[in-house]
Amino acid sequence: MSDESRPGLFRRFVEAVVRRDPVKYNNLRQDLISARLGMTVEGYVGRSVQFALLAGMFFGLLVYFISGFVHLPAGSIQIVNILHLPMPLLEKGSSSWYLIRIFAFMAAAAIAGAASYALALRYPALERGNRETKINLSLHNTVSYIYAMRRGGAEIIDIFRSLSENAGIYGESAIEFRQVVRDADYFGMDVVSAIRHLSETTPSKKLKEFLEDLLSVIESGGNLSAFLSTRVRIYQEEARFEQKQFISTLEFVGEAYVTAFVAGPLFLVIVMVVMGLLGGSAITQLSVVAYALLPIGSLIMILFIDLISVKEEGAERYTKMKVLEAFGEVRVVDVDGEETLFKQLAHYDRIRGIRAFIRAPLRGFVVDARRTFLITVPAALLYLLAIFLNLPPSLPFEAAVSAVDDHVVIAALLVMICYAVFFEVWRREIKGMEGAVPEFLARMAGINQVGLTLAQAIEILVRTNLGVLSYEIKRISKDIAWGANVQDALVRFEHRVRTPVVSRSVTLITTATRMSGNISEILTIASKDAQMSQVLRQERNAAMLLYLAVIYIAFFVFIFVVVVISAQFLPLLEDVGAQASQIGGTFGDIGSGSLLSIKRLLYHICLIQAFFSGLVAGKMGEGSVRAGVKHAAIMLFIGLAAFNLLV
């Protein structure tokens, strides 16, 4: 609802609210501008008031109706009436009962409304902080792009315009520069004024400092390329420092996980088994550990790691299509003999996917490992269905669970192993390509410096060995040989690979070829930027390899202790219980049924620990839960084999 369509009384009320606390709502105005929410303070406050009223009414009515089912019996209030005050009758249907429900409605509505209004006013600040984080993370690559284009001879406003057009590649910081282009193109500002306006409204202090220094260089007529080169080096060092801080935090998280969710549950398991065998309720307590504590705690740990991780946003490219209608009014004359050719072309388009699948049937699974679920999930479900149908109908529940759980693990391993294998093949291909990109760009820069074009440079690089990237270079060369220009061939290469490093490099090259003739220096800068990204990734992988090993060792210790308890300790207690039942004693009430239940729960605890430890290992060591599927599959297989061979 816009400001103009609201009733005049409500609009005046909102304006009065804003005027009553100018400092608070001026901060809200700054947050709205920095968050790019596109609303005035009055409009946002009006919507917040409406949201608060609706939320208060909803929760008030909810509490009112729920309180109708609450019964407070006499004597339920344990406060001693020392002053002998008359207490209201709380019987259902009495006037006091209705008054209490009305009071509960009003209290819930007031609390929910106030909380909703406060949260609504807080949201722009949260969005501003979120944008600040994204801008800071992508600023290093953005400044490298600006520096490369400037070294190529492009004007600063043209650089900002091309950067804003490639916001899907360079992230939130590139989106910020759209404001400079908008102010210059539509509001009549010069470049200096537009940059100053952005420095006043951006949520990122880091970008604000960069823009203020950039303005100083522009206004003083300084060397802009030298300034940008210095800033690129500074941001590279800051990126390495921030990664070291993140790795230190991740090391602490790894130690906390091993202590809280590996050693802690192991201690609880030992204590609960001993106490349960002495007459406690070990089965219930172990069930809570197995089916609630371990999964919930591990999920919280994964979410926490994801929250503090420096995530590299996925690259997006938007293709513009221009339809020319210059000859729209001209009648098209059919030419005899072409109908057959068009039919053949349409037929080829229909069977192209089938031919590609026949030529390389597994390639589709490598490109997108999730496609394996289309085959493995139905196969696993059919396998489990066959197991369930062959169970004896009179089998007790405990025995049925013990008979089925191994097959559930086997079905899960079928799904996980297939996914992990294809995902790992694709990840290794991408890692090999990204590792060869800096050398590819550096060689292209060297060849271009001697006067050859990019197409000729690519033709020469076809005969070099760049590992996994050599196959893609041959495809780029083939596209050029079939009539595509260099830009289109590189964009197709980017679409096939779909990684941020390749996307940034391709975007920089294709934009530079349209805006500048000095390509060799741009290629050199792109090579250094890709090399920096590669170094950061290698440093993180090397640092986290130790904690990946720690998680594996902790899991092996966990499963060793649990297997010893199941294979040695529990059978011994069963024999002691059988003897004690004849003469009476402490262990006389130990039954084989409870021991089997405890043994089954210990098995399930190991399986759940294996699954979530694998996911945490992938998230910590390789930055992705999907990469943790292979670790989870390995640990599940070890747990399955250990209990079936040793217990």
C-alpha cells in the first residue's frame, strides 16, 4: 500500500511517529538507503505498523483460543496466601476465567505487536550488514577488474558501466556501482559527484574508504593505475589475513566438535550403559542421545560453520538477445527444397541429447551428480521394499528393526556412493581447470605481446599441455574455426565449466576486447587474480587437512570403544546376569532383551555419528556438505563392517 492510498489520518499518525524520534528514524533512513530497499521512512514505518497490528491480532487470538483449553485445577497455584486475600474462582465458564482469557489476549497482542514492530524496524539494519559482508568479500575481485580495465585504457565511467552489467559475476560490490551509472546517466551528475554520492550511501566501510581515496586521486589528477595497483595488493594481503583468522576460528570449531559431539557422547554412552545395567533407564537415555542429541547438535555445528564461512558466491551470466525487425514487413518467399533441410535440422535438435547420452552415458551424471538420485533413490526404495515384504509377519518390533537396519544402511550407501563418486570426478575436473587457468592466461598474455591476436594465441595453445584444460582449449579453438568469434567461444567455455574463477576471467577478457586494444596487460592482471584465488584455496585446504584427520581419528576411537562395549562388556554382563538371577544380586535383573536393545542402540549411535561426522568433515575440510558425502559414506561403511564382523 503506497503513501498516497493510505487514509489521511493514518498517514499523519505515521508522520507524527517519525517526527517524535528524529535520531532513531534518521538512522532507519540511512539503513533503508544502504540496504537498497527502495522505500521512504514513512512508507516503511507505515508497513511496519500494519505488520505489527496483524501479528498482534493473530497471536492474541491464538492465545485466547488456546487458553480456552487450559484447565487450572484447585490448588494448582502453589503461592502461599499469607495475607488471606480473596482468590478468584478459576473454574471454566466463570467470569474470572473469561477475564483472564481477555487479559491473556491483550497481553499476547501487545507483546507480539511490539516485538513485530521492533523486528520490522531492525530488518533494514540486518540487511545492511548482510550487504556489507557481501561487498567486502567481493571487493578484491572488483578492484582487480577496475585496475585491469584501467590499464587497458578504458575510462572510469565505462569501467563502472561494464562492471554493473556483470554484477552476476562480481557480486554485491558490482551492484553498488550501478548507483554511480544511474546517477551519471539519469540524474545529470558528473562522475566525481556520483562516486561521492555512493561513498555516502554504501553500507561497506571498506568500499567507502576506497571510493574516498579514489576521489582524491581523480580530483588531484594523480596516477589512477598506480593507485589501483596498490589497492589490489592491499586487498590481497587483507584477504590472506582474513582467511588466517577464519582458519583459526575453524580450528577452534573443530576442537569443539570433537570434544562436544564425539568425546562427549562417548562418555555419555559409557556412563548410561553402566547405570542402565545397574537398574537405570539406559534405553530411553541412549535413544535420546542417538536420535536427538547427535543429529541436532551436528546440524547446529554445520549451520554454524556455514554461517562463519567465507562463501564465494556462484557466478551468474545473463544473455541479452536483440531481435532486429528491420525486414519485418518483407514477405518471405519459400524456396523449394529447403523444407527437407529444415526437417533434418529439427530432427537433429530432437535427438542431439540422445546421441550425446549414447556417446558418453555417464557424462551427464558427472556434470550434475544429483541426477544419480533419479536412479539410485528408486533402486534403494525397491530394495528396501523387497526386504520389508520378506519379513515374517509375526516378527517382534525389536527383531524387525535389528533385521532391517543393516539393509537401510546398504540402501543409503548405494545412494551416497554413486553421488560421491560422480561429484568427486566433477570436482577434480574443476579443480584441475581452475589450477591451469592462471598459466593459460599468462601464456595468452605472452603470445599477445608479440603481436598475435587472441584467436591465434588460442590456436597455438591447443598444442600445449595444460592438463584437464587442454580439452576445453581444443573446444574453444574448434568453435572459432567453425565461425564463432573469440568472445562467444569463451562464453560457451564459461557456460560449460560454471565456476567463479573462470567466469571472472572470461568476463574480463570479453569486456576488454570490446573496450580496449591493450589486451596483454589485462590478461596478465587476470592471471595474477586467478593465481591469488588458487593460493588462498590451497592454503585453506592445507590448513584444514589436519582437522580432517582429527575427525577421522576421533571417529575411529569412538567406534573402537563402542565395539568393545558391544562385543566384550555386554556379553560378559549377560553371563553375570544369568548367574546372578539364580542366586539373586545386583545384576539379577539384567535380561537378554534389554542387552539386545542396548546393543542395537549402540549400533545406531555409531551409524548416526558416522553420517554426521562425515558431513562435518566435508564442511570443515573442503567447505561443502556435498564434499562430505564421500566421508560420510566411508565412515558408514566402516561402522557397518565393524559391527557385522566384530560384534
